[in-house]
Amino acid sequence: MGSPIVLKLFENNQSAAQTVFRLIKQQEDLLTVNREHSQLMAVNHAAGQHPVVVSRPVFDLISKAKEVSLLEGSCFNVAIGPLVKRWKIGFQGDTVPSPEALRALLPLTDPAHVVLDAQACSVFLTQLGMELDLGAIAKGYIADRVREQLRQMGIEQALINLGGNVLTLGTPAYDDQHTWGIGLQKPFSPNGTMLGVIAVTGKSVVTSGIYERYFEKDGMLYHHILDPKTGYPLDNELLSVTVISDNSIDGDIYTTLLYGMGVEKALHHLTTQPQLEAIFVTKAGQVICSSQRHCQFTLTDNDYHLVLK
Ligand code: ADP
Ligand code: MG
């Protein structure tokens, strides 16, 4: 997944840790597009040719991602693969493609051309050159699977961090600490520099930002969340979006969706989603909290100021 993974347990349980890392590895092997072979790559390789039967969980995840992609005004696009591969942002050989190259790829990113057959459990990309990419949802999905696995093993207090997707179970097992404190990364500062602390219990905290994977060319910054309409990185007032939710898959989906909406629309949309909460960090130096229902946010950095909605 190209991300460091941290698992925090409060007992010395090597076998639980091994089980979790095995599970993550298995899921990565199914869902990656950064290697030649995976279930997802089998679908991609058969684009324009024939449907490919996948396992039920992979089918369900692709269905979910397609559904979110087809929401009105959604900037989440499960079929964004050809653009991601062209830009190579965060990988060796990243380049700014020509406007013509991007225009030529846009028709290959229509999520309506992802044909799902629930009975056969198959996925068909109808155009040659189409490619699925689950990069904006897979880590959330896998984090939820890890939580399920931990619970099955009787573990009720733990933390899993899949490169910015943090999922907490219960409360930390320290006498003096009744909530988890999740640090919010200060954009474009050394890794681990905090902007503030998000206190939660038993919640998922997912952050997506433009400062994690990007490159600079001729004074422009190109980051890894692409606008499916233009083919260029999404450009608005945001540096990062953090979503606090029960399930990490929702957090992962919503960081991308809200990112694309921008602050104003996102805050409006969140009034219809009382189970979610979001923290926006803007280029103007604001940290905007949608509410403090599901977490407590404490600002610790003087360069930014807090706005509570
Ligand atoms: P991260 O946790 O790596 O920041 P995100 O959840 O923000 O991940 O998703 C970014 C990844 O999703 C990109 O690296 C790419 O693989 C894929 N992606 C980029 N743009 C989009 C988009 N508009 N819709 C869906 N997936 C995208
Ligand atoms: Mg995401």
C-alpha cells in the first residue's frame, strides 16, 4: 500500500499481531494496482475484452466504490486508474502530462462503464485502456477488516494506523487516559509535527491531504487527489480533510468526497450526515471543525486558528 502500518496492542500477543499483518498482506495482494497481479489487476488487464470473476468481498468493495462514484457531483471515481497511472504522483517518473494526453484519457474514466454482475460476481470494464483504482477506499476497508479480526480474537482495546487511516478500538488501556489522542499532521511540516490533537474513543480518523504525495514543477504543486472532470489535481482552498466516523471505509470515502466539495459545500452536506464529523485545514491557515459531537479537537499550533461550526 506504500504506507507505514502501525498496530498498537496492550498485551504481548505476537500471534494476534502476526494474524493482523497476514490479513493486511492478503488484502493488499487482492486489491493492489501497483503490481502486475492481483484480483483488481486481472479486471484491469481484461478491459475491453471480457468480464472477470472476483471474490465476493472484492466484488462488494468495487460495487460500493462504483456507487459512490455515481453520486451526483461526486469527485470520487473508481475508474480514475488511467489518470493515476499517467501522472505517477508519489512514484518514480512523475510528470505533468500534456493537456491533450489528459483529454484523451478522460473518456476512459467513466464509472458507468464498469459493468457489475452480482450473480456471476464478475466485473467488466467495457473500454480498452480502462483501469480501476481503489486507492481512495482500500485502506479504510482493510482497517475495518482488521478491527473485525481483532474483535474475533477478543481484543477490545487497540489502534491501527494504515498510513493516515487510524482506527481505534475502545479506549487506551492506560489508567489516566480515557480517550485516544490522534495527532493531526501540520501540512508541509516534518512528519510528526502536530497541528492539534483529536480525542476519540472507538472511532475511525481518516486524513487525506495534498501534502502527503505530491511533486513540484515550475512552481506548481501537483498532488495525488485528481479531479475526474479535468484530469488535474483537485484545486481548492483545502490542504487536508479529516473525517471522524464509526467505520473507516466511510471515512476514507468521505475524505475524498468532501475534499472535492470544498469547505462550504462540505459543511452543508455534513448537516445531512450527523454520524460524521470533519476537520478541514485550509491554505488560509484555518482549522474548521464541522462539530464536536464525535471528537474533541484541541489546536496546538500558533500558525493556524480554529473555527468551530
Ligand atoms: P491517501 O490515504 O493515500 O491520501 P486518499 O484516500 O486520499 O489516499 O486517495 C488517494 C488515492 O486514490 C490516490 O493515490 C489514487 O490512487 C486514488 N485517487 C486519486 N484521485 C481519485 C479520485 N478522484 N477518486 C478516487 N480515487 C482517486
Ligand atoms: Mg480516501
